Amino acid sequence: MTEPIPPQVLLSADQLGQLLRATRKRLKLSQGHIGQRLNLSQNRVSYLELHPGDLSLKQLMNWCAALNLELRLGAKDTGLHQGPQGQEW
């Protein structure tokens, strides 16, 4: 059994591609196997791992499901705190 992947903060498409590739490898899945799950060719999976900015939202959601990942969105933590009148400090 593989260890769960800790939550990741992604700031670029390249980081997304690296995460998808690393997760696939951690699960010992080939690009061809993921391609079959996503109805994509192995070549397309390879391309999208290297160019994740070209993924559609639907493809990303299906890819996450295939790798048992969940996609979460939330407010960016700026590290600033608000004072009593709402000013940041």
C-alpha cells in the first residue's frame, strides 16, 4: 500500500504536471494505463504531463479521479492578519 500524498499547493502548471507524473509513478501505473482510463493515447498522456497547461478542466478532473486525487480550491493564504478595524498587519 502506498502512503497518501500530502496536500500540495500548486503555483504553476509545471508543478501540476510534476504532481500527476509523480503520483502515477508512485502508483506504478504506466502512461498507457492512465491513457486507457482517460481514453487518451500514451503519447497524449506524455505530452500533457509535460504541458499540463493544455489540460482541459474535464481532463484534469478525470485524471485526478484515475489517480485517486482530489482537487481543492480555497483562498490564498497571504500570511497577513487583520486587526480590529480590518487593516492588515
